[in-house]
Amino acid sequence: MNKLLGFFFTLSLLIQTQAQSSDKETIHTTIDNWHMAATEANFENYFGLLSEDAVFIGTDAAEVWNKRDFMTFSKPYFDKGKAWDFKPIQRNIYLDPSKEIAWFDELLDTWMQLCRGSGVLKKENGEWKIAHYVLSLTIPNEEIDPVIALKKERDSTYRKGLIKQ
């Protein structure tokens, strides 16, 4: 009896591991397809991979877009046939125990050089959709001082336009 219970326990763990692997592979593919849709300027595919309540946060402090506003902002770029081209270099994916929510971080090769993307996906009708994405510039620690100086020079003026009082 103990061997039979052990067998079923091991089988259960194996099935869970395979399901998690399958979800992670599907999530990798979803994110890769999303990036490729931007590279190909495929508006429908790009925004079709976002959840209806998606948020995109860009590198500029003013860039916090809901899906509708991000679509409006992005449409002229896609219409010209040139959106953006982010090539994943490395990615980590994590799943919550329910396997309905996932989060990730990735390093990207972009026109801005090395960037970091991070985001959250959720299952909608059995499909993984990107619900939240943050794009960040990476700055080597030894190069941060000139960046801080530039930000000090510009941020006080910039904040006045961002912070509503």
C-alpha cells in the first residue's frame, strides 16, 4: 500500500511539473510573439496579446498607459510599418500556485541598448495575456553618477508637469 501511495504521489508531482513547464513554455512563446508583433508592426497581434485591463509603463516617467491610450499612442508607429524591435536576451518566469498568474523579468537588446522588461501575465479564457509591463533602462552602477547629475538638472522641472497637486 505504501508503495502504491508513493507511486501516486510521484506521479502527481510529475504531472504538476509538466504542467508548470508547459505553462512556462507557453508564456515564453506569448512574450516572444508580443515582441515579434512589434518588430513586424503587427498592431492587431501586438495588442491582442494584452489583457483588456493591461498597463504599459515606459522608460519616461510620464509613460503609464492603459491599453486604450497605449493603442492610440502606438498606432501611428505601427501604421508606418516601424514600431520597435526588442530582442530578448534572457528571461525568468515565475508562476503562482494557482497557475493563473505569472510574472517575469527579461533583459532586452533594444535601440536604447540593454534594457530590462518586467511584467505580469494572467490567464483569460485559458490564454495567457500580458496584463502589466514595465520597460526600464539599465545603467551600470559605475556609470550612475553622470545619469544622476542629468536627472537632477531636469527632474525638478519635469516633476511639476507630472505631479498633480
